[in-house]
Amino acid sequence: MILLNSIPATITTVADTVATITDTMTSTVTEPAHEVATTTSTSLSIWDLCLEGGFIMIPLALLSILAIYVFIERAIVIHKASQYDPSFMKRIKDYVADGEIESAQNLCKKQDSPAARLIAKGLTRIGRPANDILVAIENTGNIEIANLGKGLPWLATTAAGAPMLGFLGTVIGMVDAFYSIANSGNAASIGDFAGGIYTALVTTVAGLVVGIIALFAYNYIVARINKVMNQLEARTMEFMDLINEPNK
């Protein structure tokens, strides 16, 4: 009977214990959830991250703007230079066959393209040895290719220099972080060197992004210039065959 009488008291004690544990778990889970919600609501924008990068972000921003400008400007110029009229060489051939050299030169002026300027230079040398004509055309071609490549050194410099600037920012950030730790002594906390870590990571990422984009842009422009170069070589050979036909 004593044992039976003690059962309700035991059950009551267990119930109270379970309730206490439940309340404790609920409060424990609720607090982190609140902290997570608070942490999630606090986020950094891209602009804020750029500001955390420090003064190194200024030359990186200037390099990125310069690279974008050079890429767009060169892409437009090279696109125009790569345009080719299939009937152009046929009309040149007809003019040369009829002896209308001046008409052929006027047609080249109207075209106003690297290929047309090469042909125009060759037309001014008609009557001279074929080797002299070829040398004159090749020299003009070299000038045209050099004009198409204007601004490429800036892209190459950005591709190589931007990551270096990013790494410089990394070193500066780490120096700042360790300096903050040294000044704080044993009382150092994450907040004491978080700014330096931000600078180190943000500048590294920014430098790599700018450098990679500039590298791809540089290789794309170089590939397009090589394509135009091949077209100019084809037009040169076609013109040389053309001026040699009357002698056959």
C-alpha cells in the first residue's frame, strides 16, 4: 500500500521534470532561432563589400572601367574591319582588266576598310616588279594590324596587374589585422581584426575578377585581330594573282 501510495507522487515528480526539460529546450531552441533570424537579416551589399576593401579598390575600379572601354571600343573597330564585300575583288578585277586604275582606287576609297587600303596601295604600285608591290602591301598590312591592336597593352596590363593589386590588398589587410591583435593583447576579439580580414579577402576577390575578365577580353580581341589578318593575307594573294594575269 505504501508503494502504491508513492506512485502518484512519483508520477507528479516525473511530469514536473519533463515540463521543466521541455521549457528549457524550447527556450534554448528559440534563442538561436532568434539569433539566426537576426544574423540573416544583417547582410552586406556589394557596395559595402567594396568599401571594406579599402583604397586598393580605387585603382581596381579604374582598371576595370578602362578594360571595359578598351574592349568595347576595339570590338566595334575590329567588327567593322572584318566586314567584307564579296563583289569588291570582282569589281577591282574588272577595273584592272579594263585599265581603269583610277576607278579601282576610287572604289577602294569608298570601301574604307583595311583590305581596301591594302589593295589601294597595291594599285599605286602597278607597273613595278611584283616583289615591290608585295612589299608595299605587306608594309601597309602591318600598319593596319598595329592600328587594330591599339589599346591591347592596357588590357594585358589589367589582366596581369589587377591580381597583383588584389594580393597587395591582401597583404595590407593581414598586416592591419595582426596590428590590431597586437594592440589588443590578451583581450583581442574577432572584431579587432575583422576589418583587416575584410580588406584581405575583398581585394583578393576583386583583383582576380578584374584580372580574369581582362584576360578573356584580351584573348578574344587578339583572336579577332588574327582573323582579320588572315583575311588581309587572302586579299593580298588574290590581288597578286590578279595583277599577274595579264602577263600570262
